[in-house]
Amino acid sequence: MKSFRVRWTEDGQERESAVTYDATCAEERVNELEAREGVSNVRSVAVKPGE
């Protein structure tokens, strides 16, 4: 199973999820963040297990 982290920019500051997600949950989180005011550049990034 592939793991993903979500990265985004909020109020000019880069952020990264503290947890990893499977593909479906990562996409859901991306959609949640994109709907928030002040959030941009939202993307999911594949990571190796343990990263």
C-alpha cells in the first residue's frame, strides 16, 4: 500500500500533515483543505513507509 502526506501553504507558511494517509484519505484531506480560506498549493505526496 502506498502512503501519502498532504502538503499545503496556509497564510504564506508551508505545512505538512503529521500523519500519512492511503490514497483515498489523502484525496479527501486535499479536498477539505482546498475548501478552506487562506489555503493554497494543496497536494498529496507519495512517501516511503516510515517517512
